[in-house]
Amino acid sequence: MKKRIRFIINPLSGGRNKSTLPAAIKKNLDHVAIDAEIVVSENAQQTTDLAREAVSRKFDAVVACGGDGTINNIAPFLVNTTVALGIIPLGSGNGFSRELKIPFKVSEAIETINQFFFKTADTAEINGLPFVNIIGVGFDAHIAGLFEGSVKRGLKTYTKMIIKEFGAYKPENYKLIIEGQTIETRAFLIAVNNGAQFGNNARISPLADMQDGLLNVTIIKECRWVDVPFMAIRLFNGTLHKHAQTETYTARSLEILRSGEKVVNVDGEPVNLNHHLRIKVLPGSLKVIVPFG
């Protein structure tokens, strides 16, 4: 029996032209094994509606054609269902896709979908809101909020914003409750990871594993200009957890208390949430189509 797969294209992700993508999907897809429906979404709300409808209509998979934000608009509706998530990575950072070794060449990503080999991955939720890769508070969230309002997308724009805002941003006070342990700290940023990276191979939590039933918590207490070169090197070589200003923990659940309602970076998307953040892992809750072997 043919697999029924809905492809949802986000035309805005990554600042890349996707006008040729429907033709590429039709050209490279195994039409003997797969019955495809290709939809270009106009906005995030339509993307979530299309994902929800695909579950109710019992599609075998939904393919996110975009970046981490597109995945986050789709994946929550597939959690704890029989519907698998496929990915054609076309975003700015593609952190989730990189962790799963999804090919970045469109034809190879489609061939991965043709094979329809999947594994189960953990997901998580913050205040009842599902996420698949990472949430961040502090500087990370501040930049995500600015980036969301930017006309230009991509790594270059993101880097310029970081440089511009870095000097003015001050660490804030937080209380964390991790597996019953209370930690009070002043932090530049706090990241809670299911996967290891923000995107572009920037591994904020290099020891994270999407299949271990745990979340990894990374606290960067302070980050001065003098620290930046050393932290940047560690961010990309997988040793940030060893830096003197970094603390790391693992947990099945945790709470973060802060001074008030502020933006949280949820898989690359800025979301306003209240001062009390409750986060927990959902082990083995998502089927993801990945390369075989």
C-alpha cells in the first residue's frame, strides 16, 4: 500500500527561494511507493492547521520543508501519534536536522523520505508547549525576538544582531529547580536541550542525546567580550561544557523562575511566557524519518 505523505513548504524560512521545490519533489519522489500532497503554507498558523489535519486524515508522514521553526510548527501535532516527521532542511540554522544527519541536498533529503526508515526521538514541553530541539532564556531569547522582526534572514543577519546587542545585555537572576535541587544563579543565558545545537553546528550542549530520555541544561553565567573567542571555539568544537563560566546538568524535568514574563526562544521562535517555566521531557514520543544506517 502506498504511503500518504503531505509536504508542507514554508516559503520564508532561511531566506531561500523555494519556487522550484515542488518540481524537485515530484522529480525525485518514488511515486510507486508514495502518494504525495504538496502544499505551500502562507503563514505559521496555516502550517499548524495543515499538520493537525494530516494527523486527523491519517497520513503516514508530514514533511517539514523549512527550518527549525517550521519543524516546531508541525512536530507538536505528530507527538505520540503514528504519523512520522520528515524533513527537507531549508532553514537558517537547521539544528534539529543536523543532529539527525538529514541530508542538506534536496534530492538526497527526498531519497531519505523514499526509504521511509524512521527512529523514535524524544521531544519535550515548556508550560505545556511542545518543542523538539532547544529552548533558551536570557541573551539567546533576546536575539530570537529581534531576529523574528528582521526583514533579512540567514546566519549573517543573526551574527550582526549578536555583535550589536552583546555589549548592552546584562546577566539576570534565576532560580532553577532541577530534580529537586534548587540552584540560584546569575546567568547570561540558560539553554535546555533535547538536541545538542542551536544550528549551524553551534553545539551549546554537546553531550545531549535525543534518545536518552533526558534534557541537558547549560548555564552560561557570564560572557564578556574577552570570553567570546574562547567560547566561540568551544561552541563549534564541542567543548563548551568544559568552559569555566559554564555549568551543565541533566534532568527529566525542571523549573526556571525569573523576574517576569519575557521571551523564550522555543526552537528558534520567540514566545512570550510567564516568570515560572516548567519543562519536561517526553521520551520516545516522535517518529522521525532519517537516513538508513
